Amino acid sequence: MGTSTKQPTSSIGLQPHEAEELWTGIGGLVDGRDLETLTPDEFVDLALQVNQLLPAELRRRVIEYRRYAPEGDVILLRGLLPDSAELPATAVAPYAPPPPGPAQYASLLLTSVTVMLGEPFNYASLYHGRIVQNMVPVRKMEFTQTSQSSTGMLDWHCEDSFRDDRCDYAGLLCLRGDPSGASKYSQAKDVDLSPDQIAVLRQPRYHVRPDPAHVLPGEVSMRRLAILSGSESSPEIAYDTHHLEPLDEADTEAADALRELGVALDKAAISHVMERGDLLIFDNKRVVHARTPFTARFDGTDRWLMRTMICASALTFRRWGTRVPE
């Protein structure tokens, strides 16, 4: 992987008193309820109420990011969790429901920010369809290419490139960090390739198999796709190091372009070690991300991120007819 230590191009931090006031406000809205009793739609409706409690400058910056991405396709929000928040032990699985209290507050806070980008959702096939999932290490999954890995490198990928309707944005809120587990990303617009390589990658000469984190019924065919698309100034990318390959095994030109793209992603990489209260939001159509290895202890103190995915298209969301499509 690349060794860049540059920070995300755009960031904003909450002051400690702002985080405390926000946390108190969330507690007032929750009012002792167990959020697990809410439907996905009711949970997002409550997150919209929390959104009104967010500091005005934070809301302004997130909306500016959505509309113009003036400083890049990734934005980092810092200091969202107050020092007073006493978090429980790290969740044991991506689909483990958070207990009432601070962990549920955190899931609601994450959703209250990302709902400014569109509609939070999840697929029924992924982590029990939970709107907020836990990105945590799991025993016997240490070397898998999923968010449950730890000892092994989680290599470059976009979320769910095997689907035409993959999420437009994803948000990762850090509840508990690990100094070894750096989040890495490369923006498609920063990738340095020759015009000929770009031309090949813009042709549908590839296919991608489903992400193994999904539980899918029966055999699912590989999706044919072009890796790069969109405008030259703001290109889109669909990529997965381990599940993407040329349609034709004999297509050496496509294979060479794909290999050079991997090298270019490494060179364009930016790293950030997530700390408690960090919220990293990225454009899943324009950003490829990864995570460096770390050692899991499985003692309740391991790295813990919460994730939510966003559909920015009202037409796509209405076409699904549900917040948890198949």
C-alpha cells in the first residue's frame, strides 16, 4: 500500500461543549426508549429530529460537500462524541444490536448527519438489513476481505460494486479506534494513468462477483461493467481488488490496465487513523477505500466503527419502495 499520511481534504471539528450539548439533546429525544423497538423508517425519522440539533456550521459544511464537494470527495467530521459518553464493550458482530444508551445514541447521531446526503438504507442480504452496522473484528474472520477482518489487510474496494444500485455515500463513525488500523482512501480523480489505460478502463470489459459479506439466495451471476465512467473532471469508479477481473481471460490489455490502476490507487492513497468521535464520509461512486491490519484482542476494547449507507437518488429510493431492499 502507499505510505501517504495526508489528512482528508476537508474536515470540521465540534467544540467539546457542542458535543456535550448535542449528546444531551439526543438523550432528551430518545427519552429512555430502546431504539431497537423502532422500524427502520421510524429510526430515520428520529434521526431527522436529531439533525436539527447539529451545529449550524457542521450542517452547512456537509450540505456544501453534498452539493459541490469543493475540497474533495471525502469529508471528515471530528469530535462528535463527548468525553462523558460511556460506551459499552465493542460489538461482537456487524449485525449485533446496540444496547440502549450511548451506543444507540451514537447510531442515531451517525444517521442524523448522513441523512443530509439522502436516504439511509441497507440491503436485506447484508448484516440482517440493519440500517447501522458495526465494523468490528470477528473471530475466525481475521484474514477475510470483509469488515470483520483484522490481522489481514482489507484491500481496495468500493461498497457493493456488484450492484447497479450501490450506495452513493457511506459514513463511518468511530466509537473506539486502534492506532494500527488506518482507514485509507483514493479518489478516482487523483489516479494517474495514461490516456490509453483510461480508455480501456472506461469500456465494459470487466465483471465483478458479489461481495462475500452478502447472504444471497442461490447462484448470482457476475455483473459486467466498466471500471471508470462519468466525466473526465469528476470520474466515477467501481472497483474491488479481489472480485473484479476481465471478462475475457485472454484480454491482456484489460488485465494490464486493471493492474496499473491498482498501482495508481496505492500512489494516490491518503491515510487517516480513526479516533473516537471521528466521522468519515466518502462518495462511494468516486472513492475507493481500504484498511490496514491491526491486532484484535476480542476483549471488548477492539476497534469499533459504525457504518450507514446512503442512497442520494430519490428516484432510486422510491423505486425500491422500502428502506431495506432485496
